Amino acid sequence: MKLFKKISALVSAVILAYNVTGNISYAYDTGVESIEDPALEQYARELGMKTDRFIFYNIGYTALGDTNLNADDIYYKNYLQHCSNIELADKPLENFFSCVGAGYCMGISLASTLAHNKVFTPSDLQAGRENLIDIELDDEMTGNIISYQMRQRNTDFQLYMHWNLAHYTKEEKVDILLEKAQKATEQGKYFLIVLYSDRLAHAVTGIGMMDGEWEFNGEKYDKCILTYDSNALHSDEETNKLISHEYTPDCSIFINSETKKAYINFYYAVSMDKNLSFFALDDEDFMNFGGAIKPSDSYETDVSDISRIDIVSKNAYSLDVTRDNGEKYDGIASCDRVFSNGKVYFCDGKDFEVQNTENAENFIVNFTDINHAVKSKFNGAVNNIFKNETDFGFDTSATTEYDVTLVLEEESYDFTPHYKFDFSGVTDSDFKAIQTDRGIVLSSIDRVKCKIKTSDVNRDENGLVISAEESVQEDALSAVGDVLLTFDESGSLKYYIGENYNTEVQKGDVNCDGFINAVDATLVLESYSANSTGNLSYIGKTLGDYNGDGMVDAVDATGILMKYAELSTT
């Protein structure tokens, strides 16, 4: 049996809901009647809702009136310390403030879930507190909540959540939600739920599930997933201040287990959205990986085969994916786009191939997985772009300018002291950057014409991250064949060629053919002339600065010729 009363203090004003991918405001409905169900309210108390919730609610910097958001923000600096390489290289300041600017719903949901599940205690969050309800939102606590809020920006978490939202059907996602809710109820645990539709993306805490009979708008529901929702507020009788609601059936997720329809009274308009779906997670180690309190150092959730593919093109293209077992599928047809202002796909597989079917210019394709990220820009008639387990490259039908950034994630490499590489140049055929255990193989059917820049993390005197844009080395290469790029013990750039790349390229051998001769001297002179007139050159200092004075010029060409003459007479 259900009773109704008008929503009063619960939704007395427009509240901002945080969108898990950006800032979206959503005005909750004030015209619907509130659900009164004493059985649900009593069950919520039995599940811990009297104490296992924060008194503060979902509010962000912008709502607090803090408009001076910059790189000196103390919470942003703390975020940098926990960033992965990929996150450091992907506009961390912009991502940080877009994530915390409008609300902390993800941080609140994760922290309350982990505290209730005894991964850590309320006193771990704030000294001397026995219950979450006793915790005050001071600077330290804000930092803790923000840390968990930023979990959704972690590469692995983001890939997994978005892949789930893109991969499963609406009905499958409801089944997964029911499965997680049943398991959590049996174990007496809380779990994370993300509500997603065209109008809302919001994180709540699933606290348990009850069977029953409910009816809304002519639709019957037999399952109720009780939630703690940081958007639900009411006025405290003693202080007259807005605080989070202990529990309200209005925020519960009612589900018809046969039709898979879902209804949330608090989000009435969203419930009417045919695209309303859910992401549910109960892996505590995954939730707390890199967390602020007693973080886990590993997790069992498998995200190794998931990749994000961003495509920017005004022309038609295809996306073909091959799984580890050899199964092929159409990535565009199989993966709904999620959280996208453009064309973004989350696919599972080992090989990805994007085909530009109309010879479009200005073609951009970016790949991200847990081991590395590849950002690519092309200005020319690009035919084919591909990424697989070991390499990334593209083929063209005409001269193409390329600009490729490769970011290597921690523990996925040990051949370099640097985490980020920028490769730019021109090609008439193809270009590949193939990561190996020893280094990166730069490959092309024709000559490899490539400018190279390596970047590292900029740290202060205490070793703490300041930024991720410290340029370490810049070089250029004009090689007749494939070249292995790597580094010696001092961090200096080295090149290797030949069978198994066992032959080190000597200074002066600027075309990397294994010989120092007049051809190399000519290339150095051409490079010097090009640089003098402001034109592009692909001869770098590592191989071209023969006399070590910091310049590639005619003096180096003379030195190379003298070395050639010496070698010719021995």
C-alpha cells in the first residue's frame, strides 16, 4: 500500500545535479506527489540510513560561489599527485574543474559506500567520528570527497563505466542493476549506481532492495532498490538549514522485473525518458583504487580490452573491431555513443581500424586504453587509421601531414624515463609508432620524416607534480628505413637499426642507413639551408650535430665528409 503527500521542503527549489561528464543543470519536478511508504522507510533505517549517510549534500564549487578556479587550487594540486600519465596529459585542470564544479555526487556515493562496507571507517575520513552523519564538511573532508569524485576521471574507471553504458541494452542494464542490488542486500552492503539518460547523469548509493507491489502512471512495479541520494534535501527542524535527507522513497528506483521499466519519483521527467539506464558497481577494490583512504593497489574488474575511440570528421567513416578470439564486429553499429558532444565509441577488442571512406581532410582519431593513449591529427587524404596491441599507424593515398601524441601509462614501459612522445611529419605512404620492450619503432614504407619531442612530468623540490608539460628533448629524423628509438642510462636519445635493431646509429649517419658518407653530408647541408630560410627540416641534433656545438650546420657537413674520407682510406 502506498500513500501520497505533496513534495514540500524536499524539492522546494531548483537544485543542480552533477553530470558525470560535464556540467548540466536539471530542475527537479515540483508538481508530482511524493511517495509515503512506512515499510520502505523502516527498511532503510534497518539498512543503516539513520547513521550511514553524510549530513551535507551534493554541491560544488560553482554553487558555493568560488569562481577563482586555477592551477593553484589546493584540491587541484592534490588531484595532480594521484593522476595517471594519461590523466596528466589530458587537460587535467579543465577535467578537474568540470568534474567538481557543479557537484560531488560520485565522491559522496563512493565514500558512503566504502565506509558502510567497512573498507574504512568514519574516523578514517574525519578523526573522532563514529558515524558518517557526524562528519562536517571542512577543508580536509572536502579534499577526501573530491578525491573520490575524481575517481570517475581515472582512465580505467571511466573506460569501464562508459563501456557498460554503451555496450549493454537498456534491459540488460536493468538486469545487472537487479543482480547487484540482490547481492548487496544479501551481504548487507552498499553499492554504486549511476543514473543516466539524455537529461541527467547522477551517482547515488544503492543501500538495499525490497520486493512488493507498487503502481505509478498505470505501470506496476515489483522491485524497489532503496538509495541514498545526495540531491535529496530537507530543512533541519533545529537549525533551519538544508541537509541531506535520511531516506525518501521518492529517490528509490522502482523496477518492473518483467518489462524492465524503471521509475524514480524524484526524477519524474527522467523516468519518462525512454533512454533512462543504469551503471551498477560493487567491486570495492575497483571503487577504492587510487582512493583517498586506505586505497587498494589492485582490482579484479577487467578493463584490459576496453578502448575509447574519438573520431572527428565531417565525412563518412567506418570502425571495425576485432576481439582477442578473432571475432570481428562493427564498432559503430554495436556501441551506442555515450557522454559525447561528438562521435565517441567505447568498444572491447584488441584491434581497431577506422576507415575514412571519403578521403576526408582534417581527420582526427584518438584512442585510449589503460596502457596508453594516442591522439592523432591529419591534414591530408587519410585512408586508414589503425591501432592494435603493439602499434598505431595510418595509410594515405596522398601526401599527408601528421601529428601524433603517444602517452604511455605507468608500468606499461621501462625503456624510457619519459611518459609522452609527440611525432609530427609528412608521409606519402604510411607511418607507424610501434611500442616494444626496448623502445618505439618508427616505421614507414618510404623514408621516415619525423619530428620528435619527449615530455616528462614537472615536479617541485619535494617531488610533487606541478604539471605534465615539461619538454625534455626535441629531435628530428629522416631515415631510409625503420628505426628503434630508445634511451641510454643517462636518458639521452639513441637510435638502432638492422636485424633485431642491434646496430646503434652513429652520429653523422643522419639517414640511418648504417654508413657515414657524402649522402649524409648533403642532407645536413640541405637541412641547414632549410632552417636558414624558415622551411621544415627533418635532421635532428642527435645524429646531425656532428661537432657537438648545439647546431646542425655546414661545419657538421664538413666534419661528416672528413669522417667519410677517413673511413674510405682504412
